[in-house]
Amino acid sequence: MKKYLILITLIAIVVAGCRSSKTAVTETAEPDLSPPETANPALPPAVTEEAQDHVWDFRDATTWILGDFSPARFLDPPHSEWYAAGFEGYVPDPSIMEELKQTDISDYSITIVLGTWCPDSRREVPRFMKMAHLWGFPEDRIRFLGTDINKMAPLEDFPALGIERVPTFIFYKNNSEAGRIIEVPVTSLEQDTRDILKRK
């Protein structure tokens, strides 16, 4: 009787395993069966099946964003998935956000130095941008600088920033540095931001 139960269990496992394999092969093969001409050019790259099925290795230098760049780059694969998830998932403290909204930011600008290869950057930058969006901080006064794995960027003025860890959020008031959030916030992004703005 025990042999019979063991045999039935093994057959069930093999059959289930084959079904999973066939499904995986079919799903992986589908994008290859469609000729490029049939792709819908109206769909952004972030929603194509190929982008959804691809597993990205952010240590691969071909995925890195280097130097000055527009935040629109976050909307392209491979960055769109982590950026959207981080942005949508973050809920800043409403009371601190109200304080930030009362602050005069007309003299402020922010430089964000990040590495798209860095898990801390991929976690904190979308959260910061969600906070900045809710705060109403103008995106055109935020500079984005991408670094390589050695925390260097191909810009002449980059060494003067003294970047040791990423992400680094540098706050400027009238073009003079007012403070930094380095790698991870001490309390939260919004509270650390508020504390920096209160110093000046």
C-alpha cells in the first residue's frame, strides 16, 4: 500500500512539473513568435511583454545611467519597474508634508546623486521624488547625477561634490550647500528634509 501511495505521489509531481515547464516555455517563447513589425509603437517600453519578462541585473554596466540626466529616464526599462513601485508605494508623513508646504522654497535647489546599480538608490530616490511631488518642489530645480559603481560620474565638476555614498541628496539655498541626506535618512526623507530647511 505504501509503495502504491509513493508511486502515485511521484507521478503527480512529475505531471505537475511538466505542466509548469510547458507553461514557462510557452510564456517565454511568445514574444519571440511575434515579428517586430506587429509590435504596437504606441505602447511605452515599460509595458511590453519583453520588458515585463526580463530579469535585469543592475550590476551590469549597460543598465547604468551616468552623468546629468532627466528624470524621464526613470520611465524607461529597466528602471521603470523599480521607480514606479517605489514612487507609488511611499506614503510620507502628512503632518511633516504640511510643514514642508508652508516653507518658502524659492531659493532652494536639490542635487540627487545616485547609482542605478545601487539598491539604496533604487529604494530612496523614488520615495524622495514622491515626497517632492506632494511637496510641490519644482522638478526643474532638481538635478540628477548618475554614477558608476566607483561612485564617479563623467562630469568635470563632479569631484567637487565629495560623494562617498549614494544616494546623496544635496540641498542648496542661494547656490550654497544647506545640508545633505546621505544614503539613508536619519529619520525619514521628509523629516530630514524639513530639518535641513529649518537650519538656514
